[in-house]
Amino acid sequence: MDTERGREGRDDVAIVGMACSFPGAPDRTLPTAVWYPTAPDASGPDAALASDGRPFPLVIFAHALGSYNAQSMFLTRHLANHGYVVLSVNYRSGIGYGRDFREALKYGAAGASEYQDVVAAGKYMRARADVDPKRVALWGGSYGGYLTAMGLAHNSDLFAAGVDIHGVHDWNSEIPNFVPAYDSLHYATESATAYRASPLAAIAGWRSPVLFVHGDDDRNVPFAETITLAYELRKRGVPVEELIFPDEIHDFLLWRNWLSAYRAADEFLGRRLSTGAVSAR
């Protein structure tokens, strides 16, 4: 267990990072990392409570690829420094745990099996006495944005809010970016499976508020995916907020846009989970 002192305005708060695992779904143990504002009780689920006497709000981070994960640590540290428990789940199809884990059956457009790991993380953590089961949120970018949207679409009963940064919302719109020959009209079975594995297919159950962040010149995940999903959710009365960066690409080029995105995420989560979070400097 490694302990760090907060450096974002609350030096009296210890961030405790732990590498751990818990029973996942189905029949697998999921590797995770958890950051606490204060040290949890190692003897069981009765850990420390927040300064107001309530259990902590929980934010589950769904990772993406490459440098994205290093940048995400800025927001992870900040949230843990301001009263959140933050859990990063290494869902199936990630690297470092063998070929079977990396090439999991029916993941992504083939069936979204990795989403089961996100749900398992949420259910496991909300059963802890130090986590408020009514204040569990998701955030992630790119593939993590996809899993955030899946969580809000399929399990708004579990996830109270989410921050979706340029996530995939319709695999049939996304697949041509990496398989140019793909035409959903010519692959009826595959396209039907891909659509069922998309957040857009499950919006009838989406009730939780969401913040969408996207650059309108994104060449990896078409900007139209966010526009379409936001429109459909507003038609259904779902609270939607948006932060759009003109002329910005997928992996934001301008550092000020990363800061703006993370400030917006912090402020949104603070309002939606009633934590009174302090914006990052």
C-alpha cells in the first residue's frame, strides 16, 4: 500500500492507492486500483467515513489506451483529494494478463462482454460500508467513454451520473474507421450484434445525467455519435450537458482543453453527487 500526501489544496488528506482484486463476472477475479481520501480499514468493509459522517461517493474510471491513462491520473488524484473513492477497473480485453484476457470472447462490437466487469466493480464497491450506494458515478474517455455510456444506458439504477469523453455510441458508425470495407448493410448479422453492443441501443433505460465532452474534428470517434446520442436523450427528458471543443481532435492537442474537460468533469460530478468538489487549478 502506497500513501501520498495531497498536493491540490488539501494537504491534510492522505491519498491511499491500493492495487487489489475482487470477484468479477463471470467467474473471474478483476485486477483493479483504488484510491481513498483516507486509509480504509484493512480488516473489513467498515472503512473511514467522509468528514461529514457520510460514506464516500464513488467514481469508477474506465480506462482507454496509451497516454490517455497517464493523463487520467490528474483527475483521479484530484477526485481522491476532494472526498471521492476512485476505482480503476482493468476490464477484460486489456493487456498484461494473458491472451485469454486480452482476446476475451464477445468483447466490444461482438457483444460488449467487458461491460460485465464494470458492473461487477460497481456492485462490489457499493456493498462496502464506506461507499454511498446512491452516489456512484462513471467516467472515461474514448473506450472508457463507451463503457461509461453503456453503464448509464443499461444500469442507471446503479450509476447515478457519468462523464463520457468522446466515447463510442454506435459501433456501426465506428467500425469503418478501422475496417474501411465494413458496410453494415452488407453484414446484417454482424451489424445487428454491433448495434446491440452499443449504448444507443439501450437508451430506453437511460435516466442518469451525463456530461459529454468531444472535439468536433475527431477522426477516431465521429463527433456525430455524441450529437446523435445527446439529441435522443434530450427527447426522452434525460439531463444532458455538453462541452464541445471546436477544431479539436480525439486525443486533444491543446493542454488547456484537457484542463477544461477535467474541470468540467469535476464540477459536474460535484453537483450530481453533491460533494461540493473544488475545481482543479
